[in-house]
Amino acid sequence: MPQPALMHLKILLPFGIFAEKTGVSRIVAETREGSFGLLPHRLDCVAALAPGILTYQDEGESEVYAAVDEGVLVKTGLDVLVSVRNAIGGTDLGQLHAAVEKEFLNLDEREQSVRSVMAKMESDFISRLAEFHRE
């Protein structure tokens, strides 16, 4: 019986790699519009992530959680890249939710303004990249 296709997940931070996992069967991420799931055979996609909990399931069928800040998720084939400003690992969902609220959601006005400008730039870049790809 053939082995089912599994994903390769890499969580990137500005200064390095937070996590790199092979054999991932499922990923759940949060966007401003809500949570969505990724399975290995889902079509390729790009999503802007909101601060929240990223969940993935490994080959051993155990769920792993990471609190992540804003960022971008890109799925191409079986590779999933998540690029975020900050991430915190853990197993206690209550502590991770508290970390999201404390570390990622309480921003001063200046940082919110900078993030807003950066989000617009990222959105423009993604749309231009999509236009270039269509040509």
C-alpha cells in the first residue's frame, strides 16, 4: 500500500528557523477572516496570518501548537512556509492563548501604524507577483 503524501512545514522568523517538520498531515492557521485548514492535496495558496495559534498534526497523530504573530503562509505542493515576526511553542493552549494576547495583540499605536503599512506593501507585492505569474 503506498505511503500517503505528507507535508513539509517550515516556520521562519526574521532571525532564523523556529521549526521545521516533515510528515505533517494537517495544518490549521488563523487569518483575519477566521481559521482554515490545510491538507496535503489542497491547492497551492497564500494567506495573511493573524496573531493566533498555529496547529499541525505530525505522523505520530499528535497535535503540536505554536503561538504565532502576524505573517504569511505559502503552500506550494507539499511544502508549507510560514513566515512570522515571532513564535512561541508549547503544549498548554491556555498559556499559548495568553501569550498571543500579551505579546502579539497589545501593540502601541506606532507599531500598529507600521504594521498597517507593511501589510499594504505585502498585499501589493503578492498581487503584483500573481500578475507577473499570469503573464
